[in-house]
Amino acid sequence: MRIIRHKIDISSISYPLEQLAPIDDILFFDIETTGFTARSSSIYLIGCIYHTENGFELIQWFAEKYTDEKEVIESFFHFSEKYTHIIHFNGNNFDIPFIQQKCQNYQLPFRFDHLTGIDLYKRIAPYKFFLKIPNCKQKTVELFLGINRTDTFGGGDLINIYHSYVANPDESQLKVLLLHNADDILGLVRILPALSYYDLFNKPLKAKKVQANTYTDYYGTEHQELLIRVSLPDPLPVPVKFHANSCYFHGEDKSGTFRVPIYQEELKYFYSNYKDYYYLPDDDMAIHKSVAAYVDKNYKMKATAQNCYTRKYSCYLPEWDLLVQPFFKRDYKSKELFFELSEDIKTNRDLFSRYAEHILQMLANSY
């Protein structure tokens, strides 16, 4: 087995890494294997980037022959003992189960229980549609962020190079194998800013300014909309725009803007306990039975779930879950929900912060 160590030049990380864990407690980790299954292939390289008082450093454990695999695994686990967090890319599905299977095969006592895993793939993948990327491979995320690699090989391309190295060791081949692994791990550090998109959907937003706006569409029709400007949890490395259900979001750096339609119309509030109400056909409304006792029986009828409502003409905003109550609908079977843009709500900045988060969750679920 050969151990390679050298310093890594990382001038700065724009993502606040300390939000994940103390920087000196974190390992960035990646493995290289001769195949996809632990039973029929082997680990030939494990690499880690870690932080010291002198900056970031890289360590790689390389199996110069197939029988070095066990020593590579043992050396990695002994090194990892002083760390508490491990960052990887799709390691939950590949790297970690692969190593655990190897530990079982060699009857090694090691596990990852002492390490809190942070899978960058798992955090970024749900939002690939918002980033407008075709897939969530690590190299794709790197290209989205404008990161260019020195290494041009894929992991599968290197299997034959490793087999060739074992048969006839050559330093140029070793350099290629080490470079790919180093670029994979360095890529983990470099794509950390992509976690800002995860934070966008999973951390609180703060409404800074809320105002109504009127605009004229292509056909000359006037519409009202609500503009909500928010501060974002972390700066976005690349601006994003997306929309759904007539709502729009534009995020850039630490600011985001929402555009939400304001509906000025008559909507209905449906009472849930319709058995306690009577419906007045002439007035097209429901009233409580205590009041209905004074109404002539010819002008009232037992209310049903479909007609147990009161009508109100006002300005409304859409909602997709019960964020604000009371909620209004256009008719009983309608799935669209609205809440009234009342005078009290207009001045409720905390509510608009939560409403902005509510819109983002709708956008996330619409893809």
C-alpha cells in the first residue's frame, strides 16, 4: 500500500461550511473501485480531504496490488477516528455500502457509526429541475457552477488503467489514477455552494418588502400581483428563475423576488359543520340554525356540504395548503384555495415570510 499526502490549494469556500459542522471535524471522502459490486470487485483507492491549521490537505491510500485492499480500508478507518462528519457524493448508495460489505468479507469491526454523513447528492438532486441541469452527476453540478476539472477520465475508464498498473507498475498510470480521485474529492469542496439551493427550500426566508403591483398583459388586460422581496439564507452561486401556478421566483445572490397573482373576485367560505346550517336559495348563502329559526320555512332548506357557504367579494391570494385560515374556494369541488388579503395581513411581515416559504414548497412539489 502507498500513502500519498499533499496540501490542497483552496483559496476560499463561499458556502459557510461551519453551518454543517466545525471545519476541523469534517472529512471529504471518495473511493475508487474496479467495479460496481463489492462481491466481484475491489477498492483500490480511498481519498480524503481534511482541514488543519495549515489549510486543506489530501490523503490517499492506494492499493499497489489487489491484496492491499484490506490495509487500505483499515488505514482509512483508523485515520477517520478523530472526525465526526463525513461529506460525500452519493456515498449512501455506493461508497459506504461498498466499504461495509468489504469489512464484512474481511471480518473487520469498522463501521461509519461515529461519522455523521452529509450526502451532497441527496441534498442537491431534488432541486435539479430548478437548476435546469439534465442530471445530478457530480461533474454536471460542477459544470453548472462553472468548475472545470484537470482530470478528463470517468471512474469506469480507470479500471483498465489500474489493472494495467498492478500487472506492470508505471508512475504515469499512477498519476492518472490519483488525479481522478483527487479531483473527485476536490470537487466535493468546490460544489459546496450548491447547498445554497438546498438551504433556499429548507431554511427560513425573511420578507424585506411587500407591495402590490399592477401590470398590463399582452392583450391589454390589467392584472394585480403581489411582489415579495426576501433575503435568502445563503448567497446563490448562480441566479435561478422558475415558475408554476402563475407564481414566479427569481433568486440572485442573497435576494429573492416572488410575484404572486392577486385575485379580486367573489369567493365562498364553506362551513364545515353544515348540519348546523340552513341554506337560503334566494340569497345564495347559508345561515346558522339559530338564526334560521326566524326565517319562513318556504325560504330555507337544510344545508348540504355543497351549499353551506357564505360569499365575499374581496382581494385574495392563492395557497396550496392551509397556511392561512379562513380559506376560500370558488366552489365546493375546487382544489384551489385562497385567503383574503385583509388589512391585517397586509402589514404582517412575519406571515409574508412564511408565505414566501409556502410558495417555494409549492414550486418544489410542482416538478
